Amino acid sequence: MKVLSIGSDKNLFYDQSAVRQRMIEYGSITDELHIIVFCIKGEFSETRISGNVYLHPTNSGSKLFYFWDAAAIGKKLIKDPDQWLIMTQDPFEAGLAGYLIKRKRNVRLQIQVHGDFTSPYFARESFLSKIRISLATFLLPKADGIRVVSGRIKLSLKDYKLNKEPFIFPIYIDVKKIQAAEIKTDLHRKYPQFNFIILMASRLAKVKNIDLAIEATSEIVKAYPKTGLIIVGRGEEENRLKSKIKNLALGKNINIEPWNEDLASYYKTADLFLLTSNHEGYGLTIPEAMAAGCPVIMTDVGCAGELVKDGFNGLVLPVNDKEALIKDIKRLISEPGLKEKLKVNGLETIKKLPTKEEYLDLYKNSWNI
């Protein structure tokens, strides 16, 4: 089978990125894997990243034309529709591109839902978010199959008139790779002034609600002044967040680092991994941190309730609840036994995740639509 994937992850064009390696592995179970990536003209060139995996940038003159240019590329690629499957990485612009190709070439379409667009927080983010909700409402019933990354997302789609029941399939994490990774950066050596280090790793975007972590830290350091918050990421909120840290006089306790691919070292040497998102599809960094033996605290989004059980292998708090977050962090700092319990139970939970071979088999089975 030949697979055409449509999405917006530009990290595919970087040699060492995790998503690029993941696509190469997906290519091993296809005859050909072609990936169309939304890009502005001149950013990237067409390239083959393995024997049968190809990247096609849209080279669009404007973001407004991403979906149209992606559809044009897809129509040229697909000659025999019976041999192809289209997968779109979202039910929005990528989903629209996939639908236009499906309508023209009569090819099967699987739409993937990685984020919780039904969350009330999603609609509040921007006018574009409201447009995307309308797109998803129109496109999802047109799909031949739908893949979701969590039971939470599946439940959120129960009122949509879908052709098939959504297939739950989280994103794969290479547990063995994380656990075998050498510690190249020890956060406690890098930041010797801290005796308790909180780690975050994400896009610096509104949906991640990093403000909540910063505001909680401003209270935590009053009782535990040697607590540090290390935020690894990049995004449109970076300058505003740095200004907030400065205005709260937290420059000695909070540091924002550029994104890097050595997160395993960071997970292994932090005392806590924190996710404060307003909504998530799954929250890939959570199982990654657990695999590295790092206790986690997260808002009640994504894999909370499925993978992470409150009080057993992590701590789960209501979205945007600063007082609950402060309380949970203080508990982990003051109760070493709780920290060890979450670590041990987290590692036991991760053992139950599918192996790479099992995951690829499940992934291929999800194409039977």
C-alpha cells in the first residue's frame, strides 16, 4: 500500500528529529510513504529521507493556500486510487486538503485527531480556532476512518455522525531508547543552585498555559527558595513569558532553554516533570518522562485518567487550578516517599505499552478502512 500523509510538522526536514525517525519506521510497513508538509515558498525542498519515504513541501505563497497547494500535490501523486490511503494529521487545514484529494481521486481518507478541539479552551484561543472547529465538524463525517490518540478524544466525538467508530491509537514512544540513553546533560550539575528541579518541555504557546507554572513557582520559592523551573521549548509566547518572569523577579529560579533533542537527559535528572496545558490530545512528553523515571504532575487533559492515574503513578489536577498545583508541588518536595512511589509505579505502567513491532502492526491495522 502507498500512503499519503498531510500535516504541518516542519521538524520532518531535520535529520535528528524524533518525528523524522518515526516516519522512516512507518515507511517500513508501506510500499511508499509520501508526506506533504505545509511550508512557505523557499523554506524547504523536496527530499527523500529513506528508501521509500518522501517529503513534499507545499512551497506556498501564503499560509492561506496551504490546503490548496497540498491538495494539488496529492492529486498529482495519486494515479491508482485503489493502491493509496490518505492520512491527515488534523481535521482542519490538512483534513480539508485530504478531502479535496478524496473527492477528486476517490481514494480512502483517514483523518487523525491529535488535539482536543472540543475543549472550551480551544474555541477561546482565536478566531481561527472557531473556523477550525467548523472545518472539523464538516470533515469528520466525510472520512472513511478516524484515528484518535486517547479515549478522551474518542468520547468527545460521540455526537458526531461518523462513518466508523474512532480508532484509539496513541503516538509511539521508544521506551527502550529513552531508558538506554546516556545522560549527556545533568540538570543538577548545570544548575547547582537548585535542590529541586521542575522540568517542562513543550511549544511556548497559549494552549500550554505556562503562565500557570510560572505563577505557581513564584509561590513555591517563598517556602522552597532552592526550587528551579526549567522550560525547554520555543514558540510565539517566548518573549512574553520571559517578560513575565522578569516582572515577577523570578530570573534566578526560572530559565527558558531552546528546544533540543536530548530530552532523555533532562527527564532523567529532573525531580519533576510538569504539564499545565488547557487541553491536549495525549501529551507525549508525559509517557516519555515516566519512561525515564521522572515523576509527573499534569492537568486533567490528554492521557490523564488513562495512562496517568492520580496518586498512583502521577498527580492530576484540574485545568488552570493554581492552588492545586502549588499544593501538589509542595507535596513532592516535602514527601520523598511520594516522589519514589510515583516514579516506581510510572515505570511499571510504561512496561505495558506496546513494543515497536506491536505498535507498527497496530498502526498498519488501523489502515483497514
